[in-house]
Amino acid sequence: MIPEDRWKEPYMSKGELEAQIKEGVKFYNYQNESEILGVMGIQLMEDVTLIRLAYVRTVARQKGIGGKLLHHLIQMAKTPVLIGTWKDASWAIRFYEKHGFSRVPEVEKNRLLKKYWTVPSRQIETSTVLASKDWANY
């Protein structure tokens, strides 16, 4: 549920992907034979860990692939984990909540998106942030 004014084809260009990698996002994928079925990025920051750009092919959803990728990346995290997603992506929010994440309040969400992500104000308006359980203790 990417807002119409935020969607473009391709959703992420090769240049944008390269910029993400230069900024420290490390990508992991889940493969079946030689076909990539899911991909998820992790960005280890000084005081938080960001889960970035998580996707599972439509035909491969509901098979545990996203959960396996997320669990693998969480194991790498040494700091609280934050995840940004679209407010209207209810299936993504349910997925993260099922894996122990909780949505942060709106004011905190705005602060976190401005501090840890480089996104335009329109994307801040249409996004939400979920935090790992240890965020409250941080």
C-alpha cells in the first residue's frame, strides 16, 4: 500500500540501491535453488539497528521466508531494532507485530524517521515505525 504519489517504476533504481549500500545497508536474501524469493536489509547504526527494504515475492508469501530473514537479521543486532513501513501496509505491520515489534507513538515515529532515515516529509506522513521490545528500555 505505497501511496500513489510515492510509487514509481522501478520502485528502486540501481543507483538508489547502490546509494543504500554505500550508506551501510547490507542485504540478505532467501533463495530456493537459484531463485531469490525474499530480500531484507539491515543497517547497523551507532545506537540502533534498522531493518530496511524487506520484500518477499507474492507467490512465496505465508511460507515463513520473511520470518526467517527477520530472525537472521535480529540475531545480528546489538542494539534495539527499528523498522519503518507504510501506514497502510497492514499485512506488514501484522507481520512485524507477530514477531514482537510494536508501533511507536506518532510523535516518536516522526522523530525517529527524521533522525535515522533520509526520507521526504510526505513519506514521514505516510509511514509508521515499529520497535523491538528492548526499545522501551533504551
